[in-house]
Amino acid sequence: MVRIVIGGQLKKQAIEKLVKEIGGNNVEVLVKGDLDAVMAVKNNKADYYIGACETGSGGALAMAIALLGKDKCVTLASPSTIKNKEEIEKEVESGKIAFGFTASTSQNILNILIPYLLK
């Protein structure tokens, strides 16, 4: 079971629904405010943090970067760039545990990210 906590500023409930649809019984999903979400990862109560905002990095990842460190966080989609499947998999393999993206790319990003986190 992979434990995922959702923070960020936008579409938390829609992201929760998508994660549950994609991950099924293999994911445990919690929605929290940014500070509580990041602290859940930091205290090993969640394995991964995901969040969305308008830029994919500001409101989605600011607290994660502050508390987990920049080396554990990555923007998977911004208004100008969307990482492809291979790039996303490489970020996971490199140890990233906090993922930010734009709200408009949620479905595309999660369709790649969630199955890879379940491997």
C-alpha cells in the first residue's frame, strides 16, 4: 500500500478522486493543508506528497521544498513545460517524494505518476 497525501492550492478533491481511480486498493489517500501534508511525509505517515497550483511549483511545492528540501521535490508540469513519462520515472528513481504540477495537467501527470509509484 502506497500512502499519498495531497496538498497544494487547487483541485484537491478532484486530484484525490483521480488518485483513487488510478491506484485503486493499492493507495491510501489523504487530503490536508500544505503544512500538515508535508509533515505527514516528513514523519513517515505518508510516502509521497502531490499538489497542484497555477505554476506547478509555488503553491504546490513551497512548503514541501521548505521542509523536505529541494532535492526531494520536483515540478512535473508548469505552464510552459510538461515532463514526459521517461522524465517522470527518472525523477521518482532519483528519490523525489514531493511532486507539483499545474491543475490543468492533473489527469495526464497522475496517469503516469501513480502507476509508477505503485511499482
